[in-house]
Amino acid sequence: MDTVGSFGRTVADAVLGLNAIVGEDSSDAATTLRDRRQEDDYAKFLSSKSSLKGAKFGLPQNRCWDLVPDERKHVALQVFKAIEELGGEVIDTDFPCAEDRIAGDGSWDWERGNASQSELTVVKVDAYNGINIYLSDLLATEIKSVEDVIAFNNRNKGTEGAQAGDHPAFPSGQDNLLDIAQTKGVEDSTYRNALSYIHRTTRNDGIDAAIRHTTEDGRVIELDALLLCDRKGAGQQLAAQAGYPIICIPIGVDSAGIPFSLSLQHTAWREGALIQWASAIEDLVNDLLGWRPTPMYKDHKSKNIPIDRKATG
């Protein structure tokens, strides 16, 4: 499943961060896989908008582009038109697994499918083991396990929100932690079946299939990357479940002051390609739309965020 990447003010900044964190880590099994690939310097892939000539990008439709709100589509379409004017192509495509892995409203559904298909089955077990490994190495604390965290929250429920209603930031309490603890980190047959199913559907029948696009005349072409413009989940969800690289570049701010981005996806070990195309599109967007506006989060008071009204006046 997914692992952490880097954040940056620009693609170039994020690449410098990637160069700093990439590498084998004996405490992280995902970095020591036998088929693992790594470039000596990812900055060599940075490019400009001129490289977009001849590029072919796929735009997944079903439960992806079909569900993008009109105001975000309006901005994205400007970018797509500019790509085409530079000699690139944006081609309609689809994830064969879309109706299986993506909810009807496009949102990220952790519990989609039965227990042997659900992402939550895998996440709960991995979280238990990962949290315990992390906590076991900490010094100057008595909290060494998920169970210790739960006990701490129970002792400090007013600030930690152990039970539903204790704290507005945690409306359902620590129910997720309790579910995680219940697994004891056991990678049983249900876990293994779920992980296998998720990888097969999001890789073979998902991103890999969409990248190998079949044209209307029956030809199979290799796309340079997939483009998504959602904020509900599909733009990140399938890549996270597949364990494939993804990069997001901001392209605008909606009427509520919330930023939105283009997500670029590719198959395993293709970080270099994503850096090339993301930096090229970023260069194009800056030239076309100017430097991105600052997010305002105008509607933040409608969200379940505790606010000290005395402090805010």
C-alpha cells in the first residue's frame, strides 16, 4: 500500500525532498524489496512546458472526470487545451476496476467490498504493526503500543476524545484505534486475500490497464501518465492501494477558497516520468494562469473544527 512522499512549494522543491528521503531503510520493509528501483538524482527529470510536445496523457472518465465539479473542470480544461496547443494529447480512458474500487460518488471508501476485498482490512493490520514498531523505539515514554495509546486516551478523554461526545474534533471517539487493536496485527487469510485482491484490481485492472490504452481502432498505446482532477479520492485512492507513484500540482482555488490540483499517476517505479510531466505542466500552468492563488478556506466554520470564539472575536 502507500508510503509517505515529499511536499514542496514547487515540483522542484518536492524533488529535492524526495532525493533527501529516498533510499533503503532496514526498519521499512517497503524500501528493501528485491525489485526496488532508485534513480541517483530525481532532479534530472525536471523539465519545462516545451517537453509536452508529443506527450500522450490519459483522462479516466468513469467515476473520475465524470464527477469533477464544473468550476474545477473549467480550469482543468484550460490546462488541457494549452497542452494540446503545445502538441500534446489528452485522451479519454478508463480504469476497468472503476466500479469495483471507486464509490459511486467518487469518494474514498475504505470499507468498499467484503472483508476479503476491503482496504480497511489491510490498513487496520498494517496500522497495528506499524504503530507498535514506531512506539517500541521511542525513549522517555511509557507508551509502547496501540493498547497504551488507548489507555492514555481513556485517562485523558477530555482532551483526547476517547469516547463519542468527549471532544468535537473526535466525534466518534477512538473507534478506529479500537478496531485496529482488535486485529492484534495478525496477517491472516482474510488480510492476505484482501491485499491480493486490492493489488490485482488497482494494478492489473486499474492503473496498468489505463496506461496501456486501447484506441478506437484497436491499437494499444502506452500513455505517458494519467491525469485526474478530483478531491474526493480516486485521484489518490487507486495509486495508494496499488502502491504506485503519484504527484499532485495545484492549479486553482474554488469558490469556497479550497485548493484543487491535477494528479498524475503512473505504474511502479515511474517517479521520473511523473516528475518530468508534472514539472512541465506546472511550468505551463504558471505561464497560463499565473502563480497559484492563496487558499482561503472561507467555509471553515461549517466543518467540525473546534474554535475558541473568544480568541477569534
